[in-house]
Amino acid sequence: MKTNKIDKITARKIIADYADAWITQDPEKIARLFTPDGVYHEYVLEKPYIGHEAIKRYWNDRIIAEENEIKFVLLNVYIENNTVIAEWEATFLYEGKPTLMREVAIMEIVKGKIKSLREYWHSKTLL
């Protein structure tokens, strides 16, 4: 099976655009980062959001409804063929409470778009 190898510039651009969509809480922008049949797994053992409309609904219901004042810092990026593994840290207000999150995201990239995204994260309230 042939894979399209992704370069570091493209990988970092996708991550920067993801961060911007999160910070600006833009459901249209997040959807455009995915292929039309893209898969977004917030919780890997639960049902994913598939396709632009489902991803936008998730973004509206969870991100916009629950998170504010988002700050994002990319810590590490690893690339293997068309898979990008990114580690970042974010702070935000979650339901009004200051929160710290550390995440590892695994993204399969096809033609410059996210085909699948799996998130592994942990967060804690900062009080």
C-alpha cells in the first residue's frame, strides 16, 4: 500500500490551522481541515464524528459551548509517512474554570487534509 509522505511544513501548517480553529472557535475552519469523510475521535473508545457536518456539530456543542480564552502551545511533532503525531499543551476556561490540558493527537493526512484524528488527552482544573 502506497502512502503519501507528508512534509514537516505541511504538518505544522495543519496543526497551526487546527490551533487557530480552536482558539477562534470556528466550526467552518475546523471542518475544512478534514476530508469530506474525515473522522474525528475525541474519545477513542467512543463513537467518532464522521464528516464535516458531524464535526461542526461537535465543535458547536463542545468547544464553543464549553471552552473560552484558549491558549495553545505546540510541544512536539513527529511524522511517519502520512501520519502526524503532535503533542501540545493548552489552557482555557472550561465551563468557567481555568483548565490545563496536555494532548497527543494522531492524524492521518491525505492530500493535505485530515482523514482521521485521534485525541489522547488529560486535563485538570487549575484552582
